[in-house]
Amino acid sequence: MHSATPDTSSPRIVLGVAGGIAAYKSVELLRRLRDAGYFVSPVLTRDATRFVGEVTFSALASEPARTSLYGDPTTPIPHTYLGQHADLIVVAPATAHLIARFAMGLADDLLSATLLASRAPVLLCPAMHTEMWEQPSVQENLAVLRRRGVLVMEPSTGPLAGGDVGAGRLPEPDDIFALVEHVIHGYRGPLSGRRLLISAGGTREAIDPVRVLSNRSSGRQGLALAEVAQRLGASVTLVSASSLDLALDVVRHVDVVHVESAAQMREELLERAEQNDAIIMAAAVSDFTVDPAPMKLKKDDGVPTLTLMATPDILSDLVARRRDGQVIVGFAAETNDVLANAVAKLQRKGVDLLVVNDVSAPGVGFEHSTNEVIILDKNAESSTVTLRSKEAISYEILTRVASLLNQGAP
Ligand code: CTP
């Protein structure tokens, strides 16, 4: 058997092409990559060849395009040959089916087997119809992959096949090419070198040693923010009142401080505020607390009367102590007159961004893995981020935080 390993020092890219209409754009991406001197090995799925010709890819690439695990004249095990020699695997377009196979660890064709047989960074560029893109199954598969370190380029919004318009378009080949260059030449995320302090979860106020006053926040949005922020290059401290973080990977990558009550959360945040470039208050802080009874309140002693006391507003305290250039983001949970209440809250709290949840809407906010938010900037300019995973929402928020930091806000 002769070795298939090429005699070249150029960075090696496996260009995976899955079966979607956007496959025609990957021809242009291939040309850009070749022009830049990369050694490109195309791998087309069987369905990709319904949309684009294998011959086209072979003619433009560094070696002939491959479409099958079997019958390769250069090597009997093309998936390990490709996977082990790759400096990067780019899949453009990545279809819902390919994403699902990768998330599940299936290896039923050359492209999915190559993805498994590699330790190289992977960049997925999903492209599909908006309905498919927004499916929780697709978003959850992507969330799993992101957690494992896979880079996912958000699709753009615009005309789709069949005359529809929406999210799900494959980004332009030039934009994919620019991201490939970033990854190959040492990925520095937009938050590289920044320190972020993030709060998560619903605080719990003790009534007695057994009972608590709390709220419905699961902490998922705050945890997703912490995880995505560190993936974008930030050093993250997470002050968490959520118990979910114990089950998630996030604790391995970020510094987690566990708290229970609003008072503890306030103390931990204020102590760390000064050292951080940005603070994101995703926690649902109890607005009320009680003086806890030292021993369990017994039923037989009758129904107790709880006297509620207001807790300090941590966000306002953080804003009052804000250091120069520090970006502060608040969240707002609203159930009615959402925008009007949120604009009033934005002005009251003095934050740079306010992320507004209508927690009465389906699939949104507390206890869901998806969210839909309105982001208000300082001038109350609003933009809606439609229903998607909390990871994807985190990208939107953190991209804005990064650009505010770069502008030297406030
Ligand atoms: N917040 C805080 N300290 C509190 C209450 C809230 O820091 N004691 C923060 C939350 O983390 C969130 C923002 O303030 O970032 C808005 O929280 P929200 O509950 O929506 O608003 P409240 O200020 O509590 O006002 P209301 O409950 O009346 O809507």
C-alpha cells in the first residue's frame, strides 16, 4: 500500500460538503482556500453529489474529491487518513442531518466518519430552511457540539431556496474563509483577554433551615453565557445560585462561586466587580427576604406569618461603582407591557444593555432551554433575537458586549 500522506507543509483542510442547495457555494470557498495556499481535501456526502459535481471539486482541490468510505485507490482507510492529517475540518454546508449524525457520534459515511476520526478543530457552517434551523432538535444538537468545542458559524438571514426569506442561509464564502484563517492562525475570540463576571440562577432566601423562598429561574441562560464567553476567549467568573452547573461541563472551564441568598450573591459580586471588564447580571435575584427562623417551623405551632423585607438591588450597586470602560448588562423578566416596562427598567438601572424576556411567552425564559429576547441598548434602541437555544442567545449578547468593550464603553 502506498502512503496517501501528501508531501506538503501547507495547512491541510478537509472541506466537507453535505447535501443542501448551498453546496454550490462551497465550490467558491474551495477556490478561495486553494488560492490562499491551503491543501484542501474535499469530502462530499452522497446527497451533496446530487447538488454539485464531484468532478468540479476534484478539478479545483489539492487531491481528488472523496465520496465514500470504500474503494479509495490511495488508502483503504480514508476517514483516518483524512481525520489524522487535517489541521481543520470545515463543513459547508452542514445540513440538519449531518449535524445530528455528528452530535450522535454516527459514522455511516465518509464525512461523518472523518469527523469522528479527527482531533482537529471543526468548523460547521449550517445552512437550511428557517423552520429546520429553529427546530429545538437542531439547536440542541448544535449546543451539544458547541459544548464539545466545535465552532459553529451562525447562518445569515436572507433569501432561501424556493423564494422564502429567513435565517438559515450559508454565509458568504469570503466570510467563511475569513473565519477559517482565524482558526488556522490561532483563534482569538472577540473576548480574548477580557474578564467577565456573570451571575446565574435564582437566589434562595431561607425561611428556616428547611424551607426557602425562591423563583423559577434554572440558571441555564447564565450558564450558557459563561460557557460561550469562555469559548469566545474571556476569563469568566460565574457567581451561581443554580445547582445545574454541577451537572454541566461549564465548571471545568470557568471559575464558579456558589451562593444561595441575594445577600451572598451581592457580597461575592461586589468583591469581584472591580477586576472585571464586563458584568452580566443574568441571575434572578430575590426581591424579598425574611429573617430566617433558627429551627424548623413546626406545623403544630400554627401557620407562621412571614414578614418580607426588600433585598438591595445588586445591579444598581454595581452600576453605582462601575469603573471606567466597564460594560454592565442587566436582564429583565417581564410578563406584561414588556417593552414599556423594560425601557423604564433600562433607565432606572443605568445599564449598557438590557436583555428582556417575556417570561409568559411559550418556550421563553424560566426552565426552558430556548429563549427569545429583546436587547435594548443604552438609547433604548431595541432588537429582537427570535426563539433559539440559550447558547445562541448568549452569542448575540456577548458579541454586543465585545463590541461595546472595543468601543471603550460607556
Ligand atoms: N436584580 C438585582 N438585584 C435585585 C433584583 C434584581 O441585581 N435585588 C437584577 C437582576 O439580576 C436583573 C435586573 O436586576 O439583571 C432586573 O431584574 P428584574 O427582576 O427583572 O427587575 P426588578 O429590578 O427586580 O424589578 P421588578 O421585579 O419590579 O420588575
